[in-house]
Amino acid sequence: MIANSWIRAWAAAALLALVAGCAGYAGSNLVAGRSTEGQVRASMGQPAMVAHVGGETWLYYPRGEFARQTFVARIGPDGTLRGIEQRLDVANISKIQIGKSNMEDVRLLFGPPHQITHFALSQRTVWEYNILDNPTKRLLEVQFSDDGIVREVLLLYDHEYDKSGSGLAGDK
């Protein structure tokens, strides 16, 4: 009898966690203009980064395999959700201006990088983001000089997911 109630309780908790995880993945259960910041955090969890931009609070949520998507929930000064945007995509790369954009610009655009590497000899710091360019998985490398200015932007094919072994994006 005790075992049966324990099994039912465990199954109910697992189902609740599964439903909550799916519903909150991209905030699909939230409503712009009505949902509060508290509801966003309850649904989507703890943000990886928080930024204050133009009176709004931006909450960054990297999601998916190797964080290939980053959703930004924009909260207005009144504490309600203004909208949720998927920022980590190929279309947003054009917003990065070589020689002008800086680390803060890139961080506000895409959120925290997946990996940061510093190359002392070339005096470059590289921020790496994983991007899902349906159906292709890509790597975005943004290279900064020591003054924090973008010097190079590379969108690369992610060879780790190349099943053919050729290294060519079109070979699948």
C-alpha cells in the first residue's frame, strides 16, 4: 500500500516536471503585456544573464543542446513582459559591426558566450556561440582585440556534427 502511493506520487511529480519543463522552454505559456517578471522566472527558471537596457530588464535564457538558442525575455519598467525573442540566430549576426561593436554590444545581442578563449600572441579574445541554423549546426566566433572591439566575425560549420566526415556543410 505504501509502495503504491509512493509510486503514484513519484509518477505525478515526474509528469509535473516534464510538463513544466516543456511549457517553459521558450516561455510559450507567458503572455506579453500580462505576465509578470515573477511569472517569467517561475516558468523559465533562473536566467543566465540579466541586463538593464533603456528602462527594460532583459533576462537571457540559453536553451537546447549546447545552448544553440538564447531567448531574451524583455520586462518593461512596469514589471510586465514586453516580449520574448530568440536572439542566437544567423540573422542577428549582421548587427555586429567590425571595428565598432564591442564586448557589451555582443553580450547584449546574444547573451553570455558558450566559451571564451584568449590568445595572448595574437592579442585576441574569442567568444564562441553555438547556433542552430536549421538544420545545420554552426559555430559563431567573435574575435575581439585587447581593447574589446570586434575585429573579426566567423560563422563556421560545426564539424563535430558532420556525419559524413567530409567537413562540407552540404554533404549529409
